[in-house]
Amino acid sequence: MTPPQDGHDGYSHVDNGPPGILVELEGVERSVIIDTGADINVISKKIVDSQGWTKFTQKTNEQIMGVNGQATETEGTIKLQITIDRWKPKKVKFFVLDTNEFHALLGTRFLKKYE
């Protein structure tokens, strides 16, 4: 397992955001938020860029609806392998969003598919 690049301890807050759980995204430890109010999975463009995953990103013009009810344009989509604890690794689709609020967020589609 590759150590995180941000000094993350597995349970700390990301930029003073909500607490996350520690997972591996393409072998790199990251904190992700489990959000039962979100339907989709989202990952920060900052993380995608810093890990060099931009070559895996598919450009789209899709917009997602935020908690504030405003539509936000995404930077595209990306499929990354995610490993949580002892679960079998899975490829998961994320929408790439230009945000500093979190590393990644897993929504209800992920929870339903991998329960």
C-alpha cells in the first residue's frame, strides 16, 4: 500500500470537512466520505491531477446537482480501482469535480452495488 501524500492518518478531517474512512484508490491510501445523501461517486480533480490519473479521465459535459440545489459542471469521469478493508477490489466510476472540500465521496449507488 502506497502511503498518502498528504499526511493523512486515516481518520482525520480533509480541509476541515467531515471525517472519512481510509480506502485504497489505485493502491494509494485516501480518505473518502460515505454520503448516503449522494447518488453518485465524486473525486477531487486535485487528487486526480496529483496522482497522474488524468490519462484515465474521460471528458464529459455532464452536470451534477449539489446539496445547495445548484448544478455544477464536472471535469469528466474516471474509473478507479478501490479497495476497502478486506473487500475484493472493484472498479468504480467517479465524477471528477474541481473541489477542495474532500478527496472522494462514495454515494448510494456504490453502497447498493457493493453491500
